[in-house]
Amino acid sequence: MTTTFSIAQFRQYFPAIQDITIFLDSAATALKPNNLISATVNCYQPINISVHRDQHPTA
């Protein structure tokens, strides 16, 4: 059984590398797949707590 790796299929999970431009300075910032971006948005979107967190009921 031979398994092949499709770079095009891999790229679909990473919005930052879907176009032709390639950035070679990603050592400081890791690329983020769509499911991580969605999870981050879902975490921060519904509730926005102020800097005075201890005074907020959801804290």
C-alpha cells in the first residue's frame, strides 16, 4: 500500500498559504489551520469580558 501526500489538499486547511505567496519567516509564528481559527473565534465571539474580570458575573 502506497500513501501519497497531496500538498494542495494540505494547503486547504491553512488560509495563510492558500495563495501563491510563500512566507519563509514562519519560525516565529506558526501557521494556523482553519479549525484552530474557528475555535478561537468561537471562544472570543459570544462573551467579551472587560479588563475588570472579577466584577463580571461570568468571570
